[in-house]
Amino acid sequence: MRRASALLLAAAGLAVGVHGALAHTSRTAVQTGVVVVNTNLAFQNGEAAGTGIVLTSNGEVLTNNHVIRGATTIHVILPQTKRSYAARVVGYDVTADVALLQLQHASGLATASIGNSATLHRGQAVTAVGNAGGTGSLTVTTGRITGLGRTITVNDDRGGAVQLVDLLETDASLQPGDSGGPLLDSARRVVGMDSAASASFSFRGSNNAYAIPINRAVSLARQIVAGHGSTQVHVGGTAFLGVQAQPADALGSSGVLVGGVIASGPVARAGVVAGDLLTALDGQSVSSPEKLLSALLVHHPGDKVTLTWSDASGQSHTATVTLASGPPQ
């Protein structure tokens, strides 16, 4: 869930009910190893809220990538004790919507019990735990698995779209803020990571609820911890150009329109200004903001890259820029 200066989601005041399936289950038990994730989005003048799953006692936390995307600071709160930890992003996979956080100076944390999503079947009872509405208090709802191996298209607030594949579908009611929370089986084991639609992350043509199978999410977390980056999995700090990237389609041009630049950022120092058109990074054509993002994700802060752009008069420019450190994408 995101709150920006001009946007407050109506769901912020919602609470999710507890249904009959919890009559024989302790609320505390299903909330074990579940945390609240709050982020500040300084470059967007806003904030976001979601949920996380504690994997290790020293503070490795699994959440959705869209929960922490664009975050300049992240704080994770243990709802039972209200203790807050600063967190850093260890790595993430944009296309799988998975991110791994590391809490600073954490130890002795209660962890979630991880199950096996490969054994799930349609009709199986599940319980979802999350930070519904971004209120900071954990809520619980129940339902059943209604589908396996689902593929959906997700729109984001940058005008991009990505396909999420092999998802669990559930009729458990999920709200903005629940993203990153656990989907539990009847033995209170995590079998999925909830992915809830919000103002910045919407499921195209679907009102259903979805979760990422926990086997896949944990496998990606292990890959990140091992430091094995790829074209899809980014490990470590995120490279930053300091540019507001916009589609150039309306101009009939191929490239990325510069909507604005961050003062003293890498592109500003190179002489790029609003209205310019970025065309290539290290010789690789960047025909859209998504292509620019993909090109940047294989780099890290401190890397030197060659940037090519055209100014308003159509004159081409090339410069070597040193990438700064920026928020996760």
C-alpha cells in the first residue's frame, strides 16, 4: 500500500474480519514471524506500507518487491512488541515481485514456519495475515485455494506492466497493506506470500487475490543471500541515474523522455536536462523506461557507464557517468 502527497487509499481504514476457521486457532500463533513494513519514498514525496515474513532469527525478512520499490528508508516493526528496526534491501526480483530485507542489529526474532507450496491443492483451507489498510496492526482472514499456476498482468504507477506467473489464487480477502504477508495452511505453515493490489500495483482485468508460492519465494531469497545475481535477480545496492524517466511514445520517438533530473545526480552532472531523450546506456538501446530499468539492474553504485542522449534540438551527446546509489526498483 502506498500513500503519496496527493493520494490516500480508501482502504486505509479497513479491517479484515476473522472468520470461523480461526475459532480453534490462536491469533498470536498465526501472527508469529509476521512484521509490518513501512517505507519512505523521498523522491516521490510519499510513503508505503506492507507486510513481511521473518525467515531467520537475525532478521532476514521476505516481502513483495512492490512494497519496497522506490524506498529511500525502510523500517520494520514487530507488532507484538512495537520494536522498530531499520532495514536494508539485500536484493530483489522485479519480475517475480520478491524482495529480501535485512534488519539492522536484530537477533532472537521469532520466525515463521515455512511449509511446502508444492503440496497445495484446490479447495484447501488457508489463512492470510497482513497489515490490511496499512494501519500497523496485523489482521487475519481465511479462505481457500481457488487456483494454482495462475498468470496475471500487473500494471504499475510508472505506466509499466509485468507478468507474474505460477501464482496461487485464493478467495481469502486481501487488502492494500497485506502485500508480503504469509498465506498459511491449516498447520500454520507459510505456503505463499500474499500479493495484494494497491494504487501503485494493480491486477489487470482481475479482482481476485493472489500469492507467490513460498517455495519459489524462498528459493529466490536463498539465491540473493548467496550473491548470485542475474538479469532478473538484483543483489546489493541499486544503481541510480537521478532521472525521472517517461515514455517517449507520444513524441513519436524511440527512447526515454527525461521528465526531470535530481540536482547533483549523475545525469545532471553530465549535462542532461528535462526534455532530453535518453537513447542508449553502454551502447544498449533504451526504448522505454522499462528497458532503461533492465539495463540499470545489471549495474551497481560506483559503476561507470556510457550514456547517450539527444537534446531538444536533436543533437546527440555522449558522456561517461558514475552511477550513484538509489532506491530499489
